[in-house]
Amino acid sequence: MDLIDRLVAEVEERRDSLVSVTQDLLAYPTVNPPGHLYYEICLYLQERLQNSGFDVQLHRAHGAIADCDRYPRWNLIARRDGRTSGDCIHFNSHTDVVPAGSDWTRDPFAAAIENGRIFGRGSCDMKGGLATSIIAAEAFLACVPDFSGALEISATADEESGGYAGVAWLAEQGFVTPQRIQHVVIPEPLNKDRICLGHRGLLWAEIETRGRIAHGCMPFLGDCAVRHMGAVLEALETELLPRLAARTTSMPVVPAEARRSTLNINSIHGGQPGWRQDDNGDGFLASCVADRCSITIDRRFPGEESVDGAKAEIDQLLQDIRHRRPGFEYRLTEMFSVPPLEVDRNIPVARAVARSIDTVLGVKPRFVVSPGTYDQKHFDLVGGVRNCVAYGPGILDLAHQPDEWIAIEDMVDSAKVMSVAIAMLLTEGLSDKTFEHSNQN
Ligand SMILES: [Zn+2]
């Protein structure tokens, strides 16, 4: 039996273990915000990975944004060194999940199995992927105990809120460097036959319009900030959105609807509430002209555009309104931005995963780009580790949805792909060169 067959068989043997690890992880409601149970889920993983021969360290992200005594941000790094030195392959998963929401028809933390699917908040995004990478690593270690190099598995906090107390913090502390880590796979749910090379960029910004407060019975004495915002919304609707929709990109973003620039208006707030109830249950009116109105926007863009360009375009739109609209004053404030990212599909880790998908699943892999950002940006921008892709089981569209699930068969297939990809990167016999050579002959 050759190595690939043995790896596949070792994963197959661990099918029940893969299911139970996934269920165990789902039972921790690591909901973020606010960031529950990071320490507890790290302890669970620590025990599991120590039993598989990993050296495990837990690190609390002291000083990072959102870390506090009530909701401490804990991260885990598990490392297993081979017999001789060589490349390190690092699997990174986030342990946080978004709130379940109210539309579930099942208990979001009971991890029920129905028709080969495990249901639970975080099943596809991305505790199923985390469990899959653990099983893949264990299967590899069983087949190749005397490997060269190192295997690392990290479980990190706060990806759903930007990753600043997770991967970004670890990178700032020196745990993510090109000297320590040579290859990174992030098992986000991109489907088992697709390799994700990066993500679109984003700009979150607030637009505020200013007015002048006055009595609501004499609005002519004031200047209404809500009406000014109406002009902004109209300009977004009739000028910017059609312009964005007409742009195309060479980035292979999935789903296809996201293969362009997009803009979401996340929120709008203006003036005083016209009517509200006080503590005694009495209603009262606040009859005022609104002196302030604000919206927050979420602008996403492909590699053909930049953060500065996206911001300048919105600023120009607002300046144009100011020219034609008397009394129009605005403030544009950037809240958060991430540049677009797309690594080359020929980087070593992408090639290994691609060859593994081809070999194990018998299909040609598809290279894609994610519509939203994930922790790859911190490996790249903070850690300087560019040899990184996202690859993992699960259907992207189910992430953050009610009744989120992951198919057991997809996890098993993906664990086989990961396990063989590790072997392709860490053993001579399956390396790129040897493989190409034997394919040519
Ligand atoms: Zn995720």
C-alpha cells in the first residue's frame, strides 16, 4: 500500500473521532461578541492535542482590543516537531462563532446529527474545519512518525470581530514569522474542492450630515440633517451603486454576485426619536429639527481597487452634493479598512493542496477568492507569511445562517486532502519535484 492509500485509510479509521471532536467543539457556545468560553475550548483542545504528542501553549492576548478579565481572549498553539528539521505547516482555525440568532429550528449548541449532517452554530464556520485539520494531522503522524519539519495547529480568538486578539496578536508577539512557519492552511468553509487565495478589500466608514436644531413647528428656522442624508442616500442609489455594479474584476470571487464592488448601508440614525415612552409609561414628543444624521457603510472591492481609491470616490460624491445643495455639511470617517488580497496560485502550499484535491478526490481544484476577509490578512500583513491559503470543508453560504450544518462526508474527504497535502509538503517521495517527475515518465 503506498503512502497516499495509507493516509486515506488512516483518516477513514478516524471518522467517528472526527464526528465526536466536531460535536465536542460545538457544545462550547464560544459566541463573539462578547467572546465566551475561549479558555474552556482551549483547555479541551490542549488535552486532545497533547494526547496526540503536540506541545501545547495557551496565550491570553493581554493588551489586545476586547481582551478583559470578564471575556479574556485565549489562543492555542500546538506544535509537533519532526525527527529532523524542515518546513513547518500551520493550520489555523478560529474558535469563535457569531450569535445563533432566533430563527433556529434546532438547539444551536446540541450538535445534532441528521442525515449525515452535523447541525450547530459554528459547524461549518469553522469548528468542523478545525476538527478536520486535527484528524488530518493525526492521520499523517500515524503514517509518517519520523517526518522532517513540524506541524502546528492554532485555535484563535475573535476572527469574527477582526482577529486582533487572535492571529494578529500572535503575529505581533512573534509566533507568526516566515522563519517559524513556512506554509499556512486556514480551514474556512470554502468547499472541499476549492482553494481560496484571498479576499476582497473592505472599507467601513461613517458618513455624518450636520444640520441646525430648531422647533419642529418652525422647521424653516433650522436645517434638517436627515433631509441632507436623504440627498446622500439618493446619490448612493442613483450614482455610486450603478457605477459599482458595472465594474468587473479578474479576481475569481465566489459567489459570482460578489465578483464586483459592493456597498452595504449597515445603519442609519438621525435626530431625536419623534415619540417615546418614559419610565412612567407616558409618551412625549421631542419636536425638533434633526441636527445630526449618520450612516455606516460597508464597501467591498476587488484587487483592481484600493482602500484610498474607495474612500476618495465616496468623498468626491459628497463634495459634489455640497456643491449643488445649500447648507450641506458632511464628515466622512474611516472606521476600519483591509486591502484586497490574492496570493499566486503557484505558491507551494496552494500547489500541494491542489495536487492533493486532484489525487484524492479525482477532480480539478477550483481557485477562488472570498467575498469577505478572514485571518489570512494577518498572516500576510502582520506576520509576513505569504505562503497561505484557505482550504476547508463546508458550504460558505451556510456560515452565519440559522440551522448551519456541515456534512460528515465532506469533512472526511477534506481531512484526506489535508493529510495528503501535508505529506506532499513534508516528505521527499511526494514532493512537487518527485511528483512532476513521475507524472512525466
Ligand atoms: Zn470563519
